[in-house]
Amino acid sequence: MSFRTTTAYVEDVSPGSGALPPRAWYASSDARSLSLNGSWRFRLSATADAEDDSFAAEGYDAGDWAEVTVPGHWVLQGHGSHVYTNHLYPFPVDPPRVPTENPTGDHLRVFDLPADWPADGGAGLRFDGVESCARIWLNGTELGEFKGSRLPHEFAVGHLLKPAGNVLAVRVHQWSAGSYLEDQDQWWLPGIFRDVTLLHRPADSARDFFVHASYDHVSGTGTLRVDSEVPGRVTVPDLGVDVATGEPVTVPVEPWTAETPRLYDGVLATGGERVPLRIGFRTVELSDGLIKVNGRPVLFRGVNRHEWHPERGRALDLATMREDVLLMKRHNINAVRTSHYPPHPAFLDLCDEYGLWVIDECDLETHGFTEQGWRDNPVDDDRWTPALLDRAARMVERDKNHPSVVIWSLGNEAGTGRGLTAMAEWIHGRDTSRLVHYEGDPGCRDTDVYSRMYADHAEVERIGRGLDGGPRRRRELPFILCEYAHAMGNGPGGLADYQRLFEAHDRLQGGFVWEWIDHGIAHPELGFAYGGDFGEELHDGNFVCDGLLFPDRQPSPGLVEYQKVIEPVAITADGTDGAPGTVRITNGYDFADLSALAFSWSYEVEGETVDHGTLSVPPLAPGGSAEVKLPAVPDGAPAGEAHWTVRAVLASDTAWAPKDHVVAWGQFPVSARRVPHVAATARPAPGGGDGEIALGPGVFDARTGAPRTIGGVPVTGLRLDVWRATTDNDDGAAWQSDLRYGLLWRTLGLHRMRHRLDAVEVGEDALTVRTRVAPAARELGLSTVYRWTSDGDRLRLTVSTTPDGDWTVPLPRLGIHFGLTAADAVRWYGGGPGEAYPDTRSASRIARWQSTVDGMQTPYVRPQENGARADVRWAELGGLRIEGDPAFFLTARRWTTEHLDVAAHRTDLVPGDTVWVNLDHAQHGIGSQSCGPAPLPRYHLRAEPAEFSFVFSTTESVSTTPLQNMSG
């Protein structure tokens, strides 16, 4: 070997050199393998040419080098710098050139072969993922170099191996020509982040093979043919199959679907290797303008999934991948788009096993070129086409044997160009059994699906009705939202409205929420860090935290809402006048009947279960519906507001959830709520102290009319409140032309409202306080009247607001807030268990709930408005009982809204001595305008006259039991 520093390959647009042709990936066979994962020696250099190649030589002393774990990213192991951008390249755009400052990590691993390693045959060295460019040596011999970070590369090394002291050297560059093709919205994290494996390759071992397993839904038969580069035989014992490779065989089978993931175990046996096969029979086709599997249209209830772990980045282990799949299944998700690169191949094994539809996306995005009008975009430059085709081939060849993969995607946000057409043509030619997707193909010239991202509800409806225009070819294709409902911070709102459209129009075959998990990095001071927290000169802040899971994989309220919205069984009320005698059960599955589910009912009064039982529901076929009679109202049921709740649960344990896991539920009112009434019999009178007024259990400041105590419980700062700490969706995205209400609210000064006292009027049966609430520098405001009455034991506050001036924007919230000096446990009767807002309340169920003040908070990575419970009839906390007329939103927290508003991280929120309680008559909707549409007009909180009341009384201290449904 030479001891010179060669770096020209870093900026070469070619995919690399020396690697073997791509082939099908499989987890194991009877051929030996040796994992080279573990601790590696590591040296970081500031530039690509800072060190020569001598480290790759046998005998090189790396004793003073650091150590890193492979798989892993060196940045997350204390070396180098973190970088996050959404689409801006973090280096000057001059393709294929990259900066001189190019962090370069030299990796060394010395290994011995096992004593029983076969002496015959060859060997392959496989890298499943290295970012972004790697150069490889084994025992001093250079093997080659490659780009394509999320794709496998294998090298022939049998002739170089020795029994002991093998030296594997890998030089990894953070930036390369390949970086221009990998501008996905994520952290830029260099390193060897997927497995490194040495594979023994016996003579006549399997190389590439293609499992073709189609299903004929008319005859109920499957046809299997395994094309193998090396001839052999295929056996499937459960089907009695034993045929030569390349020979088709047709037999009766149970088909594979995401709902019924039937896999048959088989074996591909060549002269030197036995490879286990997991075969799923299914046929994907474009028919009648729809995506059909096994003859039926499918509805994608999907999610976009980046690979992420808060400590290990994109270096995921099998347990974490399995956790993702199980969480998806338990939350009714049936599809995954592997945004924006092929995942670790073991993830697709799990999708096959548990059942998820997969859009497998190529490792390609050139989004940063939008800043220059897509000029010099690599996908429209013939010099880059070999690299694009290499990436397409490595994805398809690796993943082609997975029944879960039903659509190939060319990539994401890469503009348009000849290179994409070449990729589509190659994929169509290589695999006719799947469809091809690319959102950036507006005319659908190269693709089989019309795909959009973040289209608003109105546009989606027009598309569903066939009124979207465009080329005839596009109008005849099915439609999916490959990204929608941007799940950044509090939200996304409007999910139920999208789902109603999907279910109303056949052409709309569902969508994929953006995205699965927040990419927060675990941080000792900040909790979870995001863009800008590491001193980067260019970053996109917390835009990287836009998932349905928090970074620690705890479900957000958005995921719970999505689970409810997409539940595959609809349980709706029949009958009239709010007193249904029957419920309608509709099977929303595409393939499965309802035989795996058990149904139950409960009858609840004032949020407490009075009686419950089982409900007999026939095993409806997909799309089937039936009316099911409810039992009679239980004898002796107490008077009060009543509900029926019907649940569909798993009848037995499954691979993805235990028996009694709730798949779907519906709740229906039976009798109306009794509105609290307080007769105004008490009279205001001078209080026991100077400057006080007493009214029933309340003591008021005579000058301001503000309550000081209620039933002896100190109350501070009670006043009208219209401000909320703006959410990511309130603030919207800088590139959007639509109104961004969070910014408008702040411009108007709604976060700094002044409260002018106009009058304190002591009447015969009421204390009335008249105010005007308005922001400085503006003429608009809210004339606000607080009217207090009492029956001697309880206080009733009626708040009336009338807008003054020209209000052109909705309000963030409308209600009152006040402080309590001592509060911890919270009980309420209303919606729960989690937060809900006007357009995110589908999962809110009426019952009795309890929590703590701390448990009421939703831990968004960037703090913002959160934690409201909807439809609250009454609540108890801090010694007070509060009833609403009408029902209200309840929020309680140990910091002010102002503190919440300025906090950048969870750790900025320091509990104070006061618990601040918000009782909101209404809230503005949430929407998904962080990268999508604002709330629909029906969820706007318009500034218009309003009146609402609260009844205050005292109660005994409540339990501090953790959050649970108290209705049992």
C-alpha cells in the first residue's frame, strides 16, 4: 500500500468503486458470519487530507486513539459537532465540491477469525450503513470506497483473511459529493451507524435471489417462483412445495396483508448454503384507478418514519425497531413510508412479521437546491445518473423479497429531472410487481400514484371528487398524501377532518402523518436538544421535533388522537333524540373480519360506571355494517348525565398486543347534563378586614372587586385571559403565505393585555366588576363584566365579554385564570385522560379522571400551550370545586403562561409557589401550520360576544393517585 493521502474520490460524483453488485439481504443462513460491531479505535481529523493512509497498515499502533462504538455516530460519542438543517445545505452549494473543513473519522478494528471458521470458500465484508463516504482497507489492501449512506455495500475479502490479527480500517468523511444527494430533514450525523458483518461465502452459496409470490384472489391460490443467481431448490413444508429455482408452482394459500400477515417458512438451498425464507403471497396492482392488493383497494393509515434514538441517533438496535412496530400496530397505524431512505433491513423483517404496508423510499433528497431555483440539481445532470441508479438498485435489490414493501419511492423533494426518470424506468423494468411513487412528479409521468404533501382539506376534497385538473394520466391515478398533519409540538389538528375525506372518496387512499418521532438529542442540561443548541451557525431550530412520539418514545397526545381517528372499526349511534337503542358497528378493515374482536358496553352516570357487559356483534366482513341492540338502561340507575360507551377489544393475545387491548370505542349521550344553579340569595356585605367585601363563601377586595379567598382558600389574580403560549402550529412556518395567527396575535399585543378597572358595583344580590381588557397601542379590546352571586354556600361567577373595535383575527383563548397557593391532586369530570383542543378532541372520552398538576403537563420538547382537558363539567383542586356552565377547558400548571411562552426547553420551566389555573370557555384550534394548513374556520375562536359561568365551592383534599380513569 502507499502512504499518501488520496481524496479525489470524496468529490467524485460516481457511487464508488470496489463493491460487489447489490443483492438481496437476509438476516441469517447456515453459512457462518461474524459481527464486527463493538468497540473500534477512532481518530478524528478536521480535514479529509489531514492524515495519510498509514493507519491502515498491519502493525500500526493506535493505542493512543479514542474508542467509539460501532454502530454509532462519532458526534454522539463526544467527537465533532452536531448539525441540523431542514433543507439548507450546511456548506456552500458548489456541486460536487465540499468544504476543506471536512470532519474525517479513521476507524480501526482488529479481529480474529473464530477457531471453527471454514477454511474453504470466500468471504464478504458487508457495511449496512456509513455516512457519508467511506474508504475501506483490510490487512493493508484497499478494498474500495463508496457513497450512499443508508444503503448496503459488500466487498469480497476471502483472499485477504488470516486466522488472527486481521486489521480492518475505515476512513469516513462527513461531507462528500454524496452529501448533495442526502439533504433529508434530519441531523447530519457521520459514522458507521449500521452493522458491519463478515460473511463466509461457501462454494455455490446463494448470491442474489428474487422471491416472486403472487396471489390470485379469485382462485385463492398463490404462485411462487424463486429466481436465484445460483441454482438450487426451494422448499415450503406447510405448502408441500419442493421445486427447483426458477420454476413456478401454484398452490392454495392464505394471502399476506398488513391486517393478516400470513408468512410461510421456506428454504432456498443451493449447493453451499441454506437460506431461510419468509414468504408472503400478495399481489399489488393499479386497477380501476386504485391501488389494490389481492383485488381490494387499501386505505393507508400511515406515518413517515425517520430512524431515531435520542442517544444513538440513527444507530437503532432490533429492540428499538420492534418497539416502533408494536407502537404503530397498537395505535392502529397500518402503513409506513421510510422517509427518506431505506431503513435498517431488519425493520422490514418486522413489518413482514407484524403486518405493515411499506413505501420504501430511496436515499435521495436534494431539497437545498430550491434556494437557487433548482439550478445545478444533480437529478437533472447526467453526470450524476449512475449514482442515482446505484442508489435505486441497492434499495430494490436489498428489499425486493419483503411482502410488506408494496411501493417503491424514488426519493423526496429532489425536484425533477432526467435522473429520476432513469430511476423510475429501471425500477419498473426490474420489478413489475410493485408501484412507483415520487411526490415531486406533478404530472405523474414516471410514477403510478398521484402524491402530494400538506394539501389542505379543501384541495384534498377537490382531488377526491376528480376536480383537480391536470394531465389526464394524473386524474386517472389514485391519490395519497405522502406527508400531512405535521406533528410538531401541540397537534396536529384536523386529523378527523382529513380522515372523513379519505373515507368518503375512493380515489383518496389515505396518507402518512409527518412524522413518527421527535429527533431530540438527550442532553443533561436541556432535557432534549434541537437545532441551535450546539452553537451551529446554520440550523432550523426545533423543526426536527415534529413527531407523534416524544424522543423517549412516549406517545404524544397527537398519536393518541391519531389512534382514535383511524380506528378500523366505526362505532356510531343509531336512533334519534340522543337516546340510541342501538349502535351501528362498521368494519373498516380492508381484509380482516371482526372475529378477532370482542365487544363490550358500559352505562355511565355522571362519569361513573353503573353497569357493564358484553355485546354480541357478528364477525362482519370488511366494509360490512350491522345494527346492534343495546341492553335496557340498568334498573336503579341514578339520575344524572348518562352515556353509553361501547368498546372493541382484542378477544385474545396477538403478536402485537395482549387480550383486551382497545382497538376502537364509541361514546353516546343518553341524558343531558344538569346545569349548576345558584340562587342569588346572599347579599354582599363588608368583610372582616379593611377594604373587603364578603359574599357567601367569598371575600373580595373592595377596591378592585377581585376575590381574595373562596371558602378560606386563597385565590390570586383572577381575571380574563385571552393569551396562550403560542404553539409551533400557531406560529406557522416562515415560508408560508397564509395568515400565521401566532405572529398576528403577538403583533397585536395579545400577550401583554392591560386590564382597566371601570367600576366595582355592590348591588343587593351581586358584586359586579366592569373592566376593559386591551393591548397597548391598539384601539380594539374586550369589554368584560364579572358578576358574582351566591346562595350562601357557593359562588357563581358570570363573565360577559363584548369585543370593541375591528377584530380581524381570532382569539387564542377566552376564559379566566387565577392562582392557588397550594394544589397538587386534580379530579375532574369531563374529557380525558389527555389533552384536547377543538380540532384534536376525538380521543377525549367523558368520564371521571384524576391526576396531579405535574401529570397534567404535556412534555413538548419546546414548551408551548398544552395540557387542556376539554368538556370539563366540574373539577376539584387546591380545596376548590369548580363547575362550569357550559362545560369548559381546564389547565393547571406550576408556572405562568408568560414563563411557558418564553421557555425554550423543558428545563427552563421552574415550578413556582403558585399553581395557575385556566378555566377556558373556548380555545382556538390547533391545525398543523408548522408545515401545513391552519385550523379550519369552524375551529376559529372568533372575537364575538360571549357569556359563561363558573360555580365555586370548597371540597375536601383529593387523592394524589396517579392519572387513571376513576370510572373503572
